Amino acid sequence: MKAMILAAGLGTRMRPLTDTTPKPLLKVGGIPLIVWHIERLAHDGITEIVINVAHLGNQIMEALGDGSQWGVKITYSDERDEGALESAGGIVKALPLLGDSFLVVNGDIWTDYDFQDHRKLGEGILAHLVLVPNPEHNPEGDFALNGHQVIDQKAYTFSGIGYYSSELFKDVPYGKSALAPLLRKAMKEGRVTGELYEGEWLDIGTPQRLELLNAELVNRY
């Protein structure tokens, strides 16, 4: 299975840090956030990685290169001309690099979730989402679980980790496009499964959350 790391966002909530550094290169425990993902993916057997870039994307490409230092192969989906295509739009552009089913990870989360190289989507299933308990900044949540099925009700927070079929994106035109409407449509059709992950997970959305995580890691290690 191939993985895509979403790394093209402007990181507006992280300003002024992201005025000069793309959010995926901000350091957590002395290591760039995106490198945590790459090392975890490699450890879990996923060695073909697509990374989309836009804002300050040249810095990401220069920092990571071809990925060989981590034992992975990195391919870039360059959105610098378009100016970040949002989640679904970025995936649509990268589809020729991804295959029929693939993993997508938001570049601005930190987690110890074990990525599943051999996960198979069930018959007719378009997506499998990893949900987490609601953090303080999203108290109502995004989606709910009915057994293994994800439904469009608020109970848990979408972690930014999902396994997708390329079929989910087949009717999405090229250009900027959000992921949530596609997922909600597929949920109404009963074609989205999910799991609740209660391990470590944090959305690094603001400088304050980044600072808190760094302090925690210093104390831990």
C-alpha cells in the first residue's frame, strides 16, 4: 500500500511560524513533524510515499529529498502553481501516483497510531476512517460509529488518517475540493467504515499546541 501525506496547506493558524517554515517542517521533539510520519510509515512497512506540496514546498522537497535516508521512496505532487488544492483536490491530482487503494495522513498531526500496510477495504467500501476521542478544540466531534460503520453524526473527531478507494474521487473535477462532503455522501450510502483509536494523537494546529507537545516530549525523554 502507498501512503500520501498532506503537506500543502498554508498553515495560517500557525503563523507567524509558518510565514517562513512550512508547517510539516516545524519540529516536534527536535524532529520535523513530517519526519515522524515518514519514520512511522517505514517502520510499519509502507515505503512508497506521496507528498503534496504548495506553500514553501521547495523547503519540504529539499529537506526530505527522495526519502532514501529513511528507507522509503518519496514522490512529490506539486501544487505550487495552483496554490494548494485542499484535501480532496490534492488527492485527485495525486491519484495517478497512488493506485486503487491507499492511506492518507494529514501532515499536521502527531500520533503513535500503527499504520496498516495490508488493510483491505470491504466490498463496496470507499473509505475507512480512524476516529479519536474529541480534543478540547473540537468538543462536539465530527462523525460517529455504528458498529464498524461511520455515520454522519457528531461523536468522535476525525483523526486525519484514512484509507481510501480511488473510486471515492472518480467524479471529482480537477481543482480545489474538500474531503468532508465526499465522505458524508459515502456515509449516506453506507460505504464508510471506521475505528476508534484511543492512543496518542494530537492536532498540531496552533503554536500553543506545538509548544505543549514539545514540553511533554522533553519531560518524557
